[in-house]
Amino acid sequence: MREKVAAQPPDEGGGTRGLPLTRPSGTLSRKGRGGPPSRPRRQTDVETWVAGMITLIARRIATAFMTILAVVVLSGLLVHVVPGDPVTAMMAQSVTASPEVMAEMRSQLGLDLPVWQQVARYAGGVLTGDLGTTIRGNEPVARLLLERLPNTFILAASGLGVALVLGVPLGFIAAINRGRLADTAVMIIAVLGVSIPGFWLGLAMIQIFSLKLGWFPVAGTNARNLVLPALTLGLIYCALVARMTRSALIEILAEDYIRTARARGLREREVLLVHALKPALISIVTVVGLVFAYLMGGQVIIENVFSWNGIGRLAIQAMLQRDYPMIQGFIVVFATSVVVVSMSLDILYGILDPRMRQR
Amino acid sequence: MNAPVRRRRRRLPLNVLLGLGLATIVVAVAVLAPVIAPFDPMRMAAGPRLAAPSLAHLFGTDEFGRDLFSRVVRGAHLSLGIGLAAVVAGLAVGGLIGLVAAFAGRLVEAVLLRVIDLLYSFPDTLIALALVAFLGPGLVNATIAIAVSLVPFYARVAYSLAVAERAKPYVEAARLAGIGSGRLVRVHVMPNIGQSLIVMATLGFSSAILSAAGLSFLGLGVQPPSPEWGAILASGRNYITKAPWILIFPGLAICMTVLAFNLLGDSLRDLADPRRTAPQRAGA
């Protein structure tokens, strides 16, 4: 639900629902994408390109690491925004909460230490793979989250797949028919897509396809259960993809080389498929990371609608029970997933974009 | 001869009209909720339990026999209230951060931008969820969490608007005349970017309403029996086959409200920035 402001592409989309269209420099910016400055030694193009790629990859990994570290520190600090004492809040529903038990829990969580020490302790733990233990059940947070992480990725990837398969062609159709009925229709779908709450669409899916038609089970976590939540996510986020594709292609179709291609007498189909498609796909790669981040955000709710056993469902249960170590762990794992995916896409973009190789 | 001219004049405001019309209806319903609602939204057994929509109960009744029409209408009151409070607070804080980043010197700019960008790279749903998880559920906490989740967006918008102003001659002239940064921003920059900021605020509004419904649906926002749309949907889940109207009407209310402000925000932004409209929207 917001659009990005820096380096804004000529797009009217994204704004609804507040989806940013461009990313802050930490994640997807084009900053520092160039190769190294030319050296006195002679180098072949390939060597220059490889050196440029290594710089790019090193920079991306460094930024990603800093981002994750910042998130770890922030989530370590979050416990301290709780008004009053976190242990009292956590034990509110517990009958066995004697003062001794609460004092013990406080020291177990390190809450009797100064804030900076607690945060340092937490960050140190995260770096060694220790996210603490849950309050209820006393199980290691890292293990519980990692067990569920594959389920979350399967659903996110399927949802993203559906969104791309629907959204990219819709965006193409809209851009090619700009200003005509097909364009208007796609834009109506796009604005509806960002206006329908995902969880409501999910409930409608359950009502129609599970309860009325009986095609799919209502809840659970296996291949048959994947269809409805993936479809729900895909339908919601294809709107965003369609808008972004449309504006990317519109921008490309205004380029000089497209006019040249048309002037050379190429058929429109050739112009589109040979000259416009590839640059359009490249710019779509840059927004996939963004769509993925937002899809992951929406997925937290969708997992709960369909009782899909991912980290989102685990997180909401932890939130309702105020199981702080688990919530912190969820924030760290979720943020890391988002950062790693956008970093990889950023690197992929560097490899794909021919302008990279010329530098 | 007349036709093309008239059509051209009608085309541009169509989005605006639709958005404005829907938004007016939603706001009117929210403001007049106590007058429109035929029943007290909290009154149990206002009718039979789980009754289908009828003349007596336009949207039917829920599992406690409460009148759903009254609850959805009162829900507009709640949702728009949360949205408005969150947007005003988020805009005030985010706008301030953005302006400070643009006008308080290089070091402050670099630090603030890093922080904004960091928060900006995460979905606002996640920021709101994380905060509400620690603050605890409830109307006020949900509103705070949503307001905070909007801050990075507004800070970014305010910053980029302010940076564009910073380069303009009048700012330089004011500086040369010896006006300090604080006064410069208040007296000279604010009036120039205020309009654009308010347009962007409209876009945050629909996002805030969606977040509020989502949080309440998960049980982390407004708590039942309050007639918040997300909360009604959460309790109506159990009656999905027996009484689908409990799910249909609050959901439609959310869609209509969010759609109204999305349309309004989009079209206002296009109007405010003709540069972006002209090449793209011709005839759209």
C-alpha cells in the first residue's frame, strides 16, 4: 500500500495499498551498479565485467548484512516498547505466575540486564543461530521457524508465480492497447485487486471452492491445499504486477529504437516480441523483489485464513499469546527472507542488464 | 463537432467523480451512523439469530441476533476514525522526519534516510503486526501501530518533495536573506508542498483501513463485540455456510471504502501532477 518515491517510474500504480514502486537504496537501488573505474592496465571486456559483477555482488551482500543486523537490533529493542513489564504481560493469562516464577523468567530472558546488553546478547545469539526459546513450551524458536519456513516459501513462490502468470500478460495487453477498452478493463481489475482485502477473497474462495463445490479441502498443508491460498495471493498481487508491467512497457514503447524498428517496416508483432519483450522482462525482474516482499506481508494473513502451516500462522499464534521470543524470531526470519530474495534479484538484474556489461 | 470536445472534458474527471462520489457516501454513512443505524449495533436479540437479509434487517442478523446493517454502518464510523487518526499522526510524524532530513544538514540527512529506507523495504502490514504484537491488541494500539507503519512512506514522500523545493531559487533567496531553516520550512516550503502531501495522505488512508481490518480479523486489532469490519468477519467465519451474509456485507463495505479512497487518491495525484498524466492517461 504505498508507492516509492525515489526514482519514481512513470507509473500511476502501486500507490493504492501503499506499495512502493521503487526500493530504497538498501535493497534494489541502482546505486553503485557500475563497474570499477577503468584501470591503466589493459583489460578485456569480460574481465571488466567480471570485476564489476564481483563489486556489485560484494556490495549487495554487505548491504543485506547491514540491513539484517539493523532488523535484529530493532527487534531486540521492540521488547522495550511494551508498556510496563513484558513478563507481566506475557504471564497475564497464566495461573502459575508467582513472583518467583516471574523473576526467574525475567533473568532467563535477560530482562534484568541493561538494555544495550540485552540487545547485544540477542544479536550475538542470532548470529550463532540461537533465537531463544518459546515462552509456552520452552522450545527453540529457530527450530520451530525453520521447520515451517519451507511451507511459507512454497506458498509465496506459488503465489508469486500465479501473480506473474496473470499480471505480466495483463500488463502487456493494457500497454499495447493503451487508452482503449482492454486497457481500461485491466486498470479496473488492477484497482479492484488493490482494494479487495486478501483475507476476504480467501474466505470467498473457501466458501465457493471448498464448501459449495468441494473441490479442495478447507484447511491444511499439502499439495491440494496449496491451490486456493496460492490463487488468492496471486489474484491480489497480479494487480500490482499488471500495473508495473504496463508502465514498464509503455516506457519502452516510447523509446527511439522501437520507433526505428517500426520505421524499418517490421510488423508490430515482431516489434513487440523481438524488441520490446526483453527489456520489459528485465525491468519486471527489478520489481519482482518488491512484489515478493509485499506478497510475503499479505501472506501472513492468508496463511491464517487457510490454516497453512507457515511462519505467518506460527507468528500470529505467538502474537495472540504474547510469546515475545517467537515474535522476535519471526521478525528476524521474515526480514532475512525478504532481504535475501531482493538481494538475489538485484544481482540477477545486474547480470541480465546489458548496460552492465558495457561499463 | 461538439461530441469530441464534450467527451474530452468528461473523461478526466470520471475517476475523480466516481472516487469522490463513493467517498462522500462512505463518509456520510460514517458520520451519520448513529442516525442511520436502525438498531443499537451491540444490542443482542434485536431479531432472530442468523436471520437472512429481510426488510426488517437489511443485511440479516448475526449469531447473537444483532442487526448486521447497524453493525456495518457503525463499523464505517470505527474504520474511518482509525484510518483518519492513523493518517494524521503518520503524516505529522513522517512529514516532520522528511522535512528535517531535507533541511537539517548532511549528517542528519544521511542517518535519517538510512533508517527510513530500512523501514521502507518492509511491507507496512508487517510493521503494524510487529508493533501491535508488542503493544498488545486494542483500538488505540492498533491505530498507533498503523500510524507508525505509515511513517516511512510519508517521510519518504515529504523528503522527496522537500528536496525538489530545496533546489528552487526562492529557497536560496530566503537563505541569503538570513532566514533560518526552521522558519524557512514553516513559512516558505510547507505551503508549497502541503497540497502534494495531502494528496499522498489519501493513498495512505485506504492502506490504513485495510491494515485495520486485517489486524482486527486476526484478533490483534479492535476486539469483539465492537462492530469493526475485520472483527465481524472473524466471528462470522464460523457461520460461513449457515449465514454467508455475515461475511458478504462487511467485506463489501471494506472493498467499497478502500476502492473509493484508492480512486480518489489516484485521480487527485494525476490532477496534481499533470506531467505524469498527460502522456499516459490520454483517453484512459
